[in-house]
Amino acid sequence: MDVTDETFQAAVIERSAELPVVVDFWAEWCGPCRVLGPALEREAALREGVVLAKVDVDANPRVAAQYGIRGIPAVKAFRKGRVVSEFVGVRPPQAVADFLDALTEPTAGERMLHELRESGAEPAVVAALDAGEYERALELLLSGLDGADAARRDEIRRLMLAVFDELGAEHPLTVRYRRRLAAILF
């Protein structure tokens, strides 16, 4: 689908809460864009659960500037409203396929939740995450560090990093709890 400065928020950011959205930033005059575009379209069509959006950078300079597009073709993958993967330039079809396949795999946070459910471990943390209460989950994990042995400390660190990955590096909870975790561990 073609996306404009006006439709980007709904078509990409909001839609990426449901499915990964891959945005192809391109221009009509760009030869490499005409090579990459069909490969992206073909590979995206082969995968359920991935949406492909195209942004003409000449016609939509605001969104191109917002995402720092300096060279095209540029491809950015969005999940939950943020960029989770990207590349610039033409890629061979297999690299495009691998890029899209990685988006359909569970995130670190989703894998962590699955592992916790399977093992029955950390039921209070799982309940908090299921309720979308990330701060409560992080507090529960952080409180488990006091007096924990090295293996337990490493497990808690791994779980917290998975939550940070779900939230995104710039999320205020990630920033605050990453500092707190570092202060306790180091």
C-alpha cells in the first residue's frame, strides 16, 4: 500500500501494534529502488503476518525526514510503533526473505513469556506482563536480585532485557530500569 505523510501514523505506526509493517522508502527516479521494490513486494506477498507499505520520499518529505532517510532505497520494519530492523540499499532476494522472516518470529519478550508459561516460573511476573503492567513486572524482577546467587541474577537480567526489548530502548521504563539494573549488578 502507498502511504503518505498524512496516512503514515494510522497505516504504519498504529497498524504495527497488530502486525509487523515494513516500509519501503523510495523515489521514482531511483534505479536501485526499482530493483528492490519488486523483490520486497514478492517476498512480502509470500508471508502472512507482514504488511508492506511504500513511501515516496519526494512526495512525502515530512515522514522521510522524521525517520532520517538520507539514502534510498531504505527499508524500515516497525513493530509496536517503533523501528525494530532496517537496511539501506539493494539486497539480494534471499536477504530480503531473511529480513522478512525475522519479523515473523517471536520477539525476545514473546519467547520469554512462552518459556515462563511452559515452566510455570515467575507467575506474578507473567500475570503482570499479561496485564500490560510492565513496571510491576520489572519491579518484581528487580526485587528478586537481593540475595540471589549468580545464576539467578543472570536469569533475572535476561528476563529484564527481554522486557526492555519489548518496550524499546527509548521507552521511559527501559531507560529507568536499565539504570537501576546496572546499579545493582555492577
